[in-house]
Amino acid sequence: MKMKENKRDNTRRGMTLSEKILAAHCGRGNVEPGELVFCRVDVALGNDVTSPIAIDIMEKAGVKKVFDPDKIIMVNDHFVPNKDIASAQHSKLVRDFARRQNLTWFYDVGTMGIEHALLPEEGLVVPGDLVIGADSHTCTYGAINAFSTGMGSTDLAAVMISGMTWFRVPETLKIIYTGKINPYVVGKDLILHTISKIGVEGARYQAMEFTGPVIENLPMSGRFSMANMAIEAGAKAGLFNGDSLVEEYVKPRAKRPYRMVRSDPDASYARVLEIDVSDLEPQVALPYSPENAINVSETGNIPIDQVVVGSCTNGRYEDLLEAANVLKGRRVAPFVRMIIIPATMKVYRRAVDEGLFQIFLDAGAVISTPTCGPCLGGHMGVLAEGERAVTTTNRNFVGRMGHPASEVYLANPAVAAASAVAGRIIHPGDL
Amino acid sequence: MIFKGKAWKFGDDIDTDAIIPARYLNTSNEAELAKHCMEDADPEFVGKMRPGDVIVAGRNFGCGSSREHAPISIKASGISCVIAVSFARIFYRNAFNMGLPILESPDAAEGIDDGDEVEVDTERGIIKNLSAGTAYHTTPIPSFMQELINAGGLIPFVLNKGFY
């Protein structure tokens, strides 16, 4: 279905990644920014916070069955293992629905992980996919060359019913990263720095395309962090071209056939931004906005109470390894709590197998089972009034991790670990 | 629809954690969510506002999480509509999908002061500041959005189109 007259292909022009994937999912040769299109989606995702509303909407609409039990994925990850009776009711509601509907991919305590780390790891999202999720960080799958975006529960319900929903084709902001990357600088720092340059609405309604020589060599863990935080710049999606690193990650995992997508050299962009990273240090985003990122050496003397390493942004094995490399042979400072949260059970097992747990325990950190938990002030590390945390999560809004008068400083895993050891925010190289 | 009420002003980048803090996301009950509407932006808000009142905000209203609990808590609190300089993408989408009237108007958002009496005609896109005696015209709602509203939201729209 189309909302605007289809322009014929004889005026074919280059397309961005987003335009190509959206066009392919509404059966068109091309689409233009600003057009409203109805698309068939490959995967729709819900969690224990957002699914209950979608389930209620679907059932109130009198629809008995989801359109395809292979394509609706539900993950109980926000408040699990359940933090209180109310959240246990939510998890149960999702669990009962998954059982009743025979959902092929339902993840609960024991198999679950934080949804945006889990789906790529399980090969449930593949390059070229169109994915919607009732969670704002659904944009994470742009790292594996998919167009994925966060929506609300009503959108999830619409897809549960019909397999389709509407999209406004976004303009694209292309960012080219150049220069030489410094030690301890990872994907998290690139995206924090980018948000500090363009602001929290710098890419509002737009898609971001991350490109350039720095990106070509950036490992997948860093790409996931970058795509994940595209929403923090207001973006609809944050995408990477399909390349050999994406192929290497996806090939052994993919549960469906796929075709990688690259943007055309003559694609048109709303804006092209070049960022030279040569002078960039690890970044720290000060409260209360992700756009407040500065070089870690410029933060001054900031004592801290808690450190969290985890979340859909930085809870992958490589993230834990970066923290472990800093913690090895060191102890967390007195009066500082350090909480490590492997994002999935596979990450958890690998961290055990490769000796990371030993390092964390020796350092005096605690290790939680996978959960979104403290990132949104849910459980497993809620902050008291006046407390300050350095975390590898994605948002530092007022009250995000607990009391409205607590503070969250966003950083990469090495900075978080170094700060835990020093008891204040510090560059890992200065330990 | 024409709404009349008092304006409650908020600044830029009011995020969904300020609209409905995550500590209340263990419920999706509308009345419960309404009790905590805007709590981390103004803890006294729910006690002060009256049904029919209007939220007037700056840029990027509703940024952050995709939680539909945010527009639900606003609607259930009795707020009739939200006027802002601009809205974050997911909030904008959620509001239309679940039927909370929102209007983008930088002029009105800047021209209306806290406590002003305002009258909003959502169909004609006219916002009147009754206290100041001024009026603002907003850009009309895109025709597809109007289709959604006419259908009664996204779900009836999808059901009517027979997509399933």
C-alpha cells in the first residue's frame, strides 16, 4: 500500500541504507524521504514492560492469534528475575501469552538476555531486515545492517495483528569518522562524542549512517554501542553498511537467509558530517543529558558511590573484557559498589569460562544475572538521594537510576572499571 | 475537538523518565500511571492540574524511552492536549496511535506563559491564548495522521484495512 504516487524507476537515483530496506519491504523500487509507507516487518519485539499493553490492545480488538508466531519475539528482561509482585504479574502475563500463542521465540529467566544483545546473538535479526520493537533501543540492530526502530505498544499490537505498520521514510544524516583512534577509545566514546556535537535532537526523525575509515575497522561490539545510542540523538535508526565484520558476526548465527545492503555512492543525504577522532579521549557524559559528553581528563575530581557495567549498550563479552582488563589485580575502592551485568546467558557463560568472573570477584565486584535492572532505576542497583554512579548504560536523565537527586555519568567499560578502582572518575591510563 | 484549560509550562527535552519515571513501570494501569504524571519534572503537578488543562513545552518533548506509559499517564491525568516546539519521534507516533492530541507550534509554545488560559481547536489547528488575547495557527495534521485519527487510532485502522 502506498500513501503517495509511486515515482517510476526511470529517474532512479542512489538510495541510502534506510531507503533501500524500506523500499524492499513495501514492494517498491524506490522510496523518498518524507513518504509514508506501509511495510511488512520481519521481526517485532516486545518485553515485560511494553508487551502487556500490546497484548491487552490485541485482545480488546478481538484478535485471537498473532499473524505469525515465528515473527513476534517476546523477552522478559527489564525487571527479571522479578523485583516485586507487580512486575511478576507482568512477566506472567507475557509468559502465558507466549505459551497460548505458541510463540517460537520467547525468552525468560534461564534463557533470556537483554533483548538487544540477545536477538543478534541468537541470529534472529539478520542484515536487510526491517524490525520494530516496543523499546526505544531497538535501533541497536543497525549494527548488523538491519533497519530497526523503537515504537510504542500500539505499534507492536498492530504488527502482532497484521504483520505491518506505517513508516515515514527518514532523511539520513551521514557521519564519516576519520583519523587515528586513541587507546581506550571505543564505540561508546564515538557515539557519546557525536551526540555532544549534534545534540539530543540533532538527528530527530532521521536515520544515521555511520561510515568512514574508523568505522571500517571498528569491532562489532563498538558498532552495537553506536547503533544502540542513535535514539539518544533523536534518530529513528542508526545503520552500518554490510561488510566483512558484519558477515563474520552474522554468518554462524543467522537463523534465516539474508542479503547484505550497502548505501549507493550517489545516495542523497540531509547532512554529511565529518568527525576526526584523533584528539578524542574516552568520553564521560555528565548529568542530566547524554549530550553533555566531555573528555574524561576534563571531568575534574568527581567522587563516586557506584559503578555499573552492563546494559544493551555495553553488556557484551567484549565490554566485560575491557572492564576485566582494567580490574585485573586491582580492588574496587572502599565505599564503592561495583555491579557487573552480563547482557545474555551466553555472555555470562563465556565470562565464567574465560576467567572474567574470577577477576571481578577478586576485585570486589558483584555479578548479576542478565537484566536491564539498574539502567532504568528498576532494581539491582537503584541509587539513593545524592548518590553518584559511573555506568556503561545509555541515559543519565533525572531519576534514571533511582532518586531524582542522584546522578549518572555515562562512560565506556574501561573508564567505569578504572573509576571503581579509584573511587572517582578517572582515565584508565591514569590508574 | 475544542479544549479549554490552564497552561502548564515545561522546558526543553522533557524525557519520558520525567513524564513517567521507570519506578512506576511495574504497572500499566491508567489510573496508577496518572498519579505520577510529570512527577520528576514537577512533583506537585498532579495535585495542581485540573482536567482539561494543557501542557505547553519546549523542544523535543517526550524524548528517551518508547514507553507508551508516558502518553497514557498524560491522557489519564486529564490533560487535554500537549503543545510543544517539537516532539521526539516515538512520543509523536505513540500519541497519534493512542489518541492523545498533540500540536507542534513553536510560536504558541513560546507565546503562552505558565498559568495562561488557553483554548485549543485541534481540528482547525488554532491555539488561542485567552489571557493574552492572542491566537496562533499551527500546520495542519498530515492527511495520513488524520486518517488514523478518523479511524479511531492505529488498531481500528489496521482492522478496517483487513490487513490480517
